[in-house]
Amino acid sequence: MSADTNQSPVTQDKYNFGFDSYIDSLETVIRKHLYSDNSTKSLVIGLHAQWGSGKTHLLEGIEQCVNHKNSEESIVIPVIFNAWRFEKEEHLIIPLLKSLYWKLDQKAQEEAQKSNKVKDTLKNTFELVKLSFFPIIQSIEKIKFLGLELNNPTKEIRQNIKKYEENREKNKFKQQKLSYESIYFDIVNQISEAAQKNGVKFLFLIDDIDRCLPENSLRMLETMKLFLDIPHCAFVMAIDKEVLELAIKHRYKEYIKEGQSIPITASEYMEKIVTLPFSFPTIKQEDMKQFIKNKYKTIRDKDIPNDILEAIQECVPLNPRKMIRTLELLNLKSILHSGEDERVLLIIALIELFLPQLDREIKRDIEQNKTDNILKEFCNQNSCVENIDECLQNDNQMSQKLKKILQEYKNSRNDFKLNKLINIIVGDDLLQKILSFLVGNKNAREN
């Protein structure tokens, strides 16, 4: 562990999105809180941004920054926890504690060959965690974990485990719930004791809650709330507020059916949990342009053509995950159809990714050998894109198929630039090339 807390790690923002200042600032706030007189109160930071916009990247940057700035006098253990992977886990405490255990074990092994205060501190903390947490895990899972023989659990833990076992056998829900809550309380005390006794602080970086199904995302958050008051700990929770809003609407769908307003909004819900909200910064156009260039060269082993770069930048939202999906699909199509006009392949890829209803209708028309493909009508509606609601209501000449396509686009949350796509197809005279490629591809399959 480095004792130099002034030098920033050059790799903490590996995509060069300009996140370094945010990473450094968040790390400073977290460490200052954990080693202040106010550390008996937990710090919960809400990292709010759209799905796929780089929240995971920022969490990984915070983890690297924390590790880089650790010293003998200031040891913070960052634990990344992917909530989505444990969406169906009945007791979320199990994977959370395992994640903490594995990280402490890893850090202790990293320092094992060194002769310093950090090694002894981590070893003592690891032993305390091992002896305190795993009796609880065993009591719930009924398995031996990593072959460990777990000895000497505290008297309180033994008593609560016994109560939990008895109540579970009797199948008395209320008593079981009380006993289980007591176990949670013991865990909170043990984590706090480990942090206070050895001077090691814990930072939980919780990711991908917004990838859970709506009915599960709130349950995950409510389970997390049990841990968010642990003294000497800090939490960073990455979540898309729009997804949370959908989850709340799902929870209170009966209110909506009856025409009543829902009891709580996403902002109000997060306000009860988060002490420091942080809205994710928008990635700059120039930074995203360089990201596209680098990613394309990594995938294709060559520089990206200017017309392809411009088309991607104009159409695709400033979202790293959407950019990567676009580039990966373009690469696959380029391999499958070597020698084909890459602009044609890109347009087809964009339609598949961002306009699935249009994609289905185009392919259906091709399979039925229709000469008047829906794509032609679509490309004649550029003026309608700016006023979709008005067109859907008043344009009697528009086919029902196209209305359905535009309605799907209107309801989507992907910020895809539909008018830019039409401009590229029409301006570069690609319409007939696209249809000819699709027809030729169909004929090739049939032969």
C-alpha cells in the first residue's frame, strides 16, 4: 500500500472520460468522513445516472483511488458488491458478508510478505471477521464455507442463532423475523467493532441495483437499508433514478389504476436513504469521440473511417454501453458480410439495436417480397420525428405499422437520434442499397 496520498493513480479513469476529478473528490470526502469524529454515522452516497452511462467505471475508479491512497495510518477496504447477481438471494446478508470476507482475505495476503503495521492490522481484522461473521452465515446456509472450521462465536451470536433455529423449526413467522433481525443487529455490531478496534474502515461500492427487475429493485434497496447505518463505514450506491421510478410505480400500480397519486417519488425514496446525492456528469462529445476511435481500433485492428465515426456520434446517445454494443454488432456484421459497404451494415445495426419494431417490420416485408417496404415510408417521415404526437394524431396518410414504430420510439428511453438516422439514409442515398442487401441476404439463405 502506498503511503503517498498526493499522487493520483493514472489508471483510475481508464477510458479518459474526464472522471478523475470526480473520483478524487469522492475519495477525499469518503476518507475524511471515515477518519473524522463523525464516523460513528455512516456515509451513504447516491451515484445517480442512466443505465450504461459509466457508473460501474466510476465505482472501479473509486476502488483504485482508495487502494492507491491507503497508508499505515489510513486503511480503507473497498468492497465492490454487484447486487444484480444476487437478485434472487433470499438473505442478501450472505453474499455481502462473503464479499467483505474475500476482500479482507485478499488484502491480508497482499500484505503478508511485508513487515509493516498494515499487515498486522489487516490480519487482526480478518481474524475478527472470520470468527464473528461465519457462524451467522453457517446458521443460515447450513454449509461449511471454504472448509473453515468456525470456532468461538460470541455468546450473543450463539444465542440468536439458537433462537433463529428454534423459530424456523416451529415455522412461526413473527418470532423468526424478530430473531433474524437480531442476527442482523449482531452483524452491524461486529462490523463496527472490527472497524473501530483495528482502525480499518470499510467502503461498500454497491452496483447494478437498477439492473434488477422492478419488483426486486426496491426489495434489494430495502434490504440494503439494514446495513446503511453501520458506524465507521461508507457506502456508494449506483442507481438510475428513472429505473427506481418505474419500480415505485410497479409497487404502487393499484394506486395508479384507481387514479390516485403514488405515496412516494423516487427522489423522496432516495432522500430517506442517501446522505449525499451525486448526479453523474455527462460525458463530453470529444471524450466520447476518442473512446469510439479507441474501441473501434481495438475491435477491428484499424482506424475508424470518418463517415462511420460521424454517423455513430450523430445517432447514438452519449452512453458508453450503447456505444460498445453498436461497435461490437457492427464488427460482427462486417465479419459476416466481408466487403459490404460498412455504412449499410451500420444503419442495419442501429435499427436492430434502437428501433426493434422497425427492424421486425422491415424483415417481415422482405420475407413477404413486398416492393413497398416500410423503410421507404419511414424515410419519408423526417419532418414528423420532431412532432411525433401531432403526427400520430393527425396524419391520416400514415400507415398503422409506422404509427406503431413511432409510438415505440416515443416511449423508449434510449435518446437515439431518429432524425439523424433518416438524414444519413436519405443524404447518402443508402435506402436502395440497404434494401438490396437485405433482399440479397434473404435469397442467399434460401439458396
